[in-house]
Amino acid sequence: MPLGTDISGGGSQSVTDTTNNWKNRVTASPVSVEFKKSVANYGNAYFSLNYVDKDNLVDFSKRDDATSIASAWAGQDTSSLSTDQKNAIFNPTGVQSKMINSNGKFVLDPKASFNGGYLQATGNVPIQAAIAGSRSSVDASMSGDWAVMVRVQVADGMDAKALAASIDWDKSYYYLSIDSIPMKIVGITIAQQNINFPLQFDHHVYLDPNNPHQFFLKVKGIPFMFDNQESGTNGLTYGRSQLKMQNGNADYVDYLNNRQIDKGKASTLDHFGTKNSKDAATSLDDSTLTTSTSSGTQPAIAYQEQDNTNLTVNTMWDPYNGIITFLNPNHSPVYSAGLTGQMASLLNIGHPTTSRKLATGWGSGFRTSIMQFVTSYFTNAPFTGSAHINFSFDMDKYSAGTSSDEQQITNGRLFPSPNANGTFNNSKGADSSQDPIKITMYDSSQLVDPYSVTSGVDTETDDTATTQSPMQKVLHTSQANQTGKTPADYAVINKDDLDKGTTYDTYTNFSSWTGAIMPYDRMHWTDDDKDSQDATYNDTMHSSPKLQKTGTASPDPTQDGILMNDGSSTGYDIVKRSNLISTYTKQWSPVFNANAKYQLTYPGEIWPQRYANVYQYYDYDSSGKATNVDIKPIYTDAATNKLNVKTTTDENIDADNADPTARKNIISSLDGKQWHYTGTMTSGGTADLPLADATVNLAQSLKPQIDLNAGGLYVVNDDDLKQSGGVTNWLGYYRDPLLISNNDQLSGTQTTSGTATDKATQTAKWSSMVTDTQSHRLNLNLGTNNPFVNADLSGWDKPYAEGITPSVDSSNNETGDGTYHFAMPNDTFDEGRLYFNTITLKRRASVKTHNDYSLQKAVDGQADASYLVYRNPSPAPDNNVYTIDKFFSGTDDIGDEPTRHFVKAPDGKTVPDYSVTAHVNINGKKANQEDTMTLLIPKVGTGTSALHLKAAPTVVAMGGGDDPSVSGAEGLPAALTDQYYAYDLTFAEPPKTTFTYTYDYVGPDKTTAFPADFLNRGLIDVLMNKSQLLASSNAIYFASWKNVNLVSVPSLDFGKRTLPGTAGGVYPLAGLSGTGTDQQVTDSDTANAAKSAAKLEVQDNLNNQSSWTVSGRLDAFNNQATNTDYDGFQINLGLPATDTKGTSEGLPVPPASGPVTDAQKAYVNHDPLTMVAGGAAVNLYKVSRLVEADANATPLTRYYTNATLTVPANMPQTVTKGKYTTTITYSVLDGTL
């Protein structure tokens, strides 16, 4: 059933045909719309496509020269425009083009990027329209039963489906201009009556199953209604009318995006504000123009009231008084709603119904003439006008193709150009058939209703006060829950008219890329085979997949090298991988001692070139036209493409120093920085065509590392200290990843809290360390008989070790392990019980790299750690009088046990505040006998970057006793109070029940970043009295937020198992036996603990808009009994569960063949690949917003209760008894698809 009538013939016959076809049930809509190439006073037809930074409304008027105005604006050069032309640009929110005009060509603004942004279509669409003279025409118009369609065609390689999926529906604007109705009496015009039809996209994309390079959009009427209440109804003194949407929740945004643009303002169609307002709204902020009602959100359109109590006739729908405004416009409530009300009430004049009756019994010849003129206007000829349609494509959501390479290279970018010179439509209206982007409009007569919804339905039967007419029932004119069921909603293009639409001139005021920078580690991945990896070199970007437009480089300073960049503005060539490896081997690779493989001679260098790769998307023929999609690398050819890439930020080489000897100094690390890759190349005869840029995040600390055991508190007893050899504790490990023999010094101090000694601090050192870059063990030996140590830290000569004993092997070679030896107490007069100890590992000189660059010793050259030792008297008291459960208590902490708080970058507006709560519980052992105790709270940061306590802790007795007084503790050494806040808590009597204390860390200020050295450092509170240690708390940690953050990763325990033998074996988590459906619990407590530890928690801080992938890389297993490494072991996490019981996510399993749904694609994305020990990283869990737009990761928590360990059969090494350990490196990459 045709939707509309062909009105191309024009004249009154077009209106007659429209009327007859509607009344005779030939057409499914009483409104016929035809597109024209040009209409007098409404400009020429065009679409202007601009690449912009925001999706807000921009318009270039209906002037005949609008395309020239749009072109000048898009090039950011309007100097050639006249004042009138400049005034035709409507851009109140400062939308900026991402292009500039360079020698008459559109090129990317140097300040902009091809990433993100919006492709904005602004079109002027001249039309003529006719409306059937029928009782039901008003009903159909109010139901939105009229429509036209738009076809968008794109070139091969441009993904029509992906482009359609990126439409930003909420920022689609409509600006309809229609002929005003001149009201004439005896040839004299007394008024101009404007009318309008609110329109919308129907928020559906119609794909062509026979052509993947085009899609269709439908423009149709918005369903609206008038909420009319007569006087006396609901206690009303006067009748009133209010225009509303039939389905406000669905359509209020589209309605508000219908605007009339004039004199720099974009006015709503109708009147907003208080009762009887006659003012349209001009704000583009929708949130200020809506109201909440019992039926949902509605535009806040003012209601219009009949304010004359002497009315004896019904004028609710009668427009007469509204037309003749000097009488009383408020006698015409529907008319007075605004342009929409005017259209409805004027259209109703010729064919009123019982529910829309006109005033009677008070007419005159004057009034009759007005009404007849309106009727004749609609019946004499079609009316003309133009529609401005503005819609945007959000390029952040664009990702083309079906292969991973296609999706990665186009993900979140403006699509590449199918012309080698970067351009798109070059016809400029002359011959659009060869343009890559075409827009075609289809008249309502070229659409059909495949369901013939109105077939056989009478159009002229009147309604009654209590009964709807047949057509009103079919069109659901008053049922908000039935919108979307009109012929216009079902309408599609008649297949016979598919090639008969009106193709509009489409101007593309932008260019795009022909080469894209795709960073990955070129040392590890080959360029010619997407699956080939060179295991000689580590994948320092952990790429999965290889091609990506962003990522994080986290090279090991020892094995890979130091991240370095001199910020050269001249850039560098992209050479073939073989050439890059040659340069790396000769100049950039680390050099190790030939006789000690972990002993570094010169660290390596990692320059931006290691990650710089440029790929093409298309192959182009000799004429510069794209022939096919062929994603492959591009290398610099000085004679042809002149490909050049720059990485000007961030840099850490003092290359511009006036002193030539300092120009090879490395003056900072690049940890937490970024490399932004940009570049140009000659393509299609166009020089310096910008490449699609890329950013690599950098994560590499060059600092030495000290990892303390036991949370930083050790307890010893006097009796043990007096014994021969004293007491030895394992402190932890140290490592300098850039340790060069004889270049590092390890030192330490011990300071007593006692005051009756002149030997308050001991100092130990180990200078000129001959060791390597591995982790080495540190021990602490304390004893009454140990000598007091007072080493001179300023000296580097021997004795190289005082107070520290280096361990040696059987050949008397130093192993790198060391033991501190301190006297405890410090001397015979030392009555202190608490000791504050430090460890310092620092480089004494600069470190030279392979290519003779110099890492300055002040750059990440020192690591510090501290710990406490409590010396108990003899006999040793019970140290566990209390337990302290400490946690962050802020509202934004994550997890059931918020012991880790993620800090964000300063926002410049608020001072950070981190609340901490601790519960102190009686431990059921020997009770505290003193009423005063000292609380130590660790300080966070030093100097101007330090946090501080907002106030002294607040202590509350929970068992009904009095709260203690809190005061600053005195008499503690500065070495201790530099690191801890100390407070005395004084109770009326020793507390015998639980008490709680709280405190707040605040600062540093609104703009200073959190002190990086204190991220991931365990912070422990200590409670003691004069005679004993009472308790120490668990540790809490500060950590740093990323865009997408790993909060928790699976820790896997496969328990004790029998040796597999040559046949191999498959093992479930500890406490379980069997796998899959045969799995059984053998030890419930062990199994529950193992399942709980196999937890993945991801926090998305981008409002669930980003796609992301968690990957895992499995290191070799090590048998600690034999120190033998085993590659080849396999771990499969199994399908994720939503809880430790193993509840599945409920996603459907994809079929072996045939179409796959989005939910089935998500199933595949969540199914982890198998990790192989010593192999590459693999994907474990992927959220793609293309198939899971609503996936909630704030946070997302999954458990891998079915994880298995596989020992393959016939391992090359015999699997022997021992404890096997390994490390899984988990990474999360945002922006992946």
C-alpha cells in the first residue's frame, strides 16, 4: 500500500489526488511530501559533511550560497565571507572543525586528531507537500503518520553498518520552514500564519541485505496529542489545553530538537513557560525544558487557558481569536500552543469533528472569510518549504569490517579515505556518481506500508463524545503505549523505486588518512605475518592482538632497556624490521657480563622507533582510487612516500642543553608518561598528508626496589636477643634493575625510642656491591652482643661492608644476599622498646647505556623503606591483647573489604579526603593493664606532596565506657615521628571491650598529585603501651586509577597432586577432583578458599563506554626444590562464573555455523584462551561495546571456579617432586574491540 501520493505535477490537482487517494484508501497517509532540487525562497538542495569536535547544532541557513559558507567555516577561514554570510552561520556552542584550509585543500588541523570527533551532516532539503482534505487528516498528522526516507551510500571499505551504528540520535536536529499562510480580507493581508510539523528520525537503521555499502534512515512525524480539559472538568474554572507527546519518554528529545533558527536563536516550535506563555524556548539544554509527569518525561510546554468566563461557545479548537490577535488569543487554546498547535487547528478548519468542533452561533462574514481562506490555502496547491536536517556520526563508536585487523585500525577513528590523496567527494555537484559518499532522498509516494494498516478503514466517519472514529482507533491517537504502529512506522521504500530517489549534492569538507600509526613491539612481532612472533625479544607492549592504536609499554629496564626520547622535531623514517633489529643490536641492546648472565655491563635503550609502525588500509591504483582493503605495513621511501613519524612528547633527554657534554644525559624516567606518535607522508600526489596518530602509555620505573616482608613490623624478646647469635628475621628482597657492579650502596639505620642513650642511631652500609640485577634476599640480625654500628656513608672505600654481611657461595663469590647486624638495645642505657629502622639502596654514579647515554644518578636512583622493631621485655608478654581491623570507610571504596583505595588525578576543584576506620577488638587473651596507650599512624608522602591528618583520630568506646582523651605523644625520636603520627589514648581505666578510631588523610591540595612513592605501600597502624606491643593492624594501600582498572586478578592454587608421569595430567583447583561435570569437592574449606582467590574484578571508570580486554601471560613454572624451569604447562581458566558457586553468566553458546547473535559473540569474547607457560599473552575476558553496549563494569566481578592446570604428556623435562610456582602477568587494555 503506497504511503503517499505522487504530487510532482503540482497545482490543485496534486491536493485533489492526495485527498482522493486517502479517502479511497489507496494511500496509507494523508500527507504527501516530495523532494525538490530547489524551491524559490528556500535555497538549493545540499548536504554538507564536516568533521568536528562536538555534536552540537550547527547550521548554514537556506541561502543559495550556503555550501560556500559551510566550506569556509569548515576550513576555519571565514575572512572571505561577507557580514551577512557570517551571520548565516548558527553555532552558539562553539563547535570547531577539525580541518583547516591549506592552499585550497582541507587538511587535518595540526592541533586535532583523526581519533574520535563527529562527522556532522548538515543538509537543506527543499520540499513541497500536500495534505488531504479529510476529517482524519488531523488525526493522522498528530499520530506522526507521514514519512520519507534517506539513503546513505559509502565506498568499498567504508563499513555502512558500523557507520550507521555510530549515529548520535540524541543530537539530530530538524529545522523545518514552510510557507506562511497569508490571511486576506478583500485583498488585504491582515496576518501571516506560520505552521510546522515536528519530525524525527525513527531511531532505526535499515540495512540493505543486498548491498553492504548502504543503509537507510526514516524521517517521520512525531506522535503528539492535546490534553484538553473543558471548563468545569476537574474543578477547572476555565478550559485549558496542553500540547504533549504521545510517548514523552521516547520522543521528548526529538521534539526539543525541532528548532526554528532565526537571528542567532534556535527557538522551539511551541511555547514554553508558565500558563498562556506566548514565548518559545531558545535554550539548547534539554534538561531545562522538560518536566516529569505521571506518564513519564514531557517537554515543559505551557498550557493555554480559556480565560473569558462569559464564553457561551466552545473555542478549544477554534483558531479565529488566535488569528485575529487583537480579539483574544486565549480563546483559542490549541492554536495558541505554538506552531504545532497552529498547524493542527488550521488544518482542522475545513473538516472539524465532534471532538474538534469549531465555535458556532457567533460568526460573521468577516470570520467566515478568514475560515474560507484557510481552507482554500490547503486545497488550492501544495505548499513549499525546506527541511534542515542535522545529524552526527560519533567516530568513537566506529569500527569497520569483520577481521580484528580491520576493526583495530579503524576503531574510534574517522574512516580512511578511498582516494590516495585523502579526499572524498570531488564532484562538487557536477557528477556525484563517482563520489564515495552519496545521500539520496525518497518521497513519501516512493514508500509503501507492507502491512496495509489502514486498508479498508473509513477516513470520514466522525467521532463522538465517547467513541473514537475508526481511523483514530487504528492510528492509536490517544494511546501512548501504542505509538510506533502507524503505516509510517512500518513504511519502507518500494523496491521498484530504489533507483528513483533524489540524489543531493553532498559536499565533504574534510580529508582523512591513508596511513595509520599502529604501535606494537616491532622487536617481538614480525611485520609480514600477523601470527608470527620472535621470542628472542620480549613483547614489551603485551599486545593482544598485535595491531592496536594504543597500548602500554612496560619494558623491563634490565632485559629490555630504558625508555628514551629526545623529542626530535625532525622525526624518523619507518624502516623494515631487519634494519631496526640491526640498529638495536649494534646500538640499543643491553650488554651483560659474558660470565654472569644477570650482571649488567650497559643497559639497553628503547626509543620510540621500537613501537612505530605505519599501516595502510587500502590498496590504491595508478589513478589514486582504492581497489580493495589490504592492511599491510608501509615503510619510508624517500623518493615516493617520504613517510616520516615524530614522537615529540614525552621526552627525557637533555638534547637542547647549551653544554654539548650534557646533551646525552637522561634527566628523568618516562614512567606514567605518554608517547604521542604523529606523522605525514606523500600520498596520491599530495605532500605531507597527516597519518592517523596513536598514543602509547609508558610504564617503567627505573628505581631500585625494596620489598619488605611481614608488613613492616617485627617483634623480638630480650631473652632471645641475649642468646648467642641473637635473633635473625627475613626482611624481604632488594633489586636494582640497573645495577652495575661497584656502583650501588645499600645502607640502613636503627633508631631507638629510648631517651637515656647517646647512641640513639646505628648506621650500616654495603658499598661497591659486586652483584647483579636479580632480586636478592635481606635478613636482619639483632642481638645484645652485636657491636654498635656507626658506618660512614659518605665514604666509598673499603671496608666496603660495615654492619651488613654479604653472603657468599662455595667459591667465596658474593651471591647478592645480605644480612644487617644491629645491636639491640643500642647500648646498656637504652630503655627504648620501639625501634625505627630504615633501608636505603642508591646508585652512587650515573649509569652509561650501550650507546653512551648517561642516566643521571639523581633520576630514580634511590629506594627507601622503613620498618619497626618492638623489643619485648622478659618474660615476653602477650603481644595480641587486641586485633585491629583497619579499612577505608569512604563511600567510593570498592569491594567487600575496602583495604585498597584507588586515587584519581587532582581535579582542581576539591581537596581529596580519605577516611579510615579501625575496629580494635579484645583478643580474649591477657588483658591490657594500663589505661594509656600510644597509637602510631603512618604518614603518607613528604614535603609539599604529603597528605596530612585532618585532625587527631576520633576514638569511641563501643562497650558503654567513656571515650578516651587523645593527645599528641611526646618523647619519641624524630626519625620515628618523621614517618608516623603518634597519639596517646588515655582511658579512665584499661579498656576491656572493643573500641573504634577513625581519621582522615587529606590533601595534598586541589592540584597536587598523590605522592607516587606511597602508591601500593602497605600502611600499618601500631598500638602499644609503655611495657608491651598491644596490636598491629592489617595493611591498607593506596593505588592509582586507570581508565579501566584491574582491582583483583585470579590467584590460582591447584593443591598437592601426585606426579603426572609421562602421560601428563589435568588438575582442578585445590580441594577439588575431576574436571567439568565430573568435578567433586574433596575438601570444602580448601575448595572455597581456592575459588574465592580465583577472582577477577575490573573497574571501568569511563561510564561503561569503553571496550576493554583482559589478557594473561604465563611465565615458566619453577620447581623450587630443584630450581628447574618448565615451559609448556597450560592453564585454562574455564568459563567465568558470577559467584564462587559457579553460576554461569547465562550467555548462549554460539552455533557451529550460521548467523551469530550479539549475545553469542559475547560468549566467545568471555571464553578465555589457554595460557601456555613461556608463551605469549592471550585474551581472557573481552567486553566489546559493539556487542555489549550495556555491560556494567562498575565493577565487574567474575570467578574462575573451573580453572585447570594441564601438564602435557611427554614433557622434555622430567616432572619431579617439589613445589611449583609461576607468575601470571594480567593486563587490561582499554579501547580494544
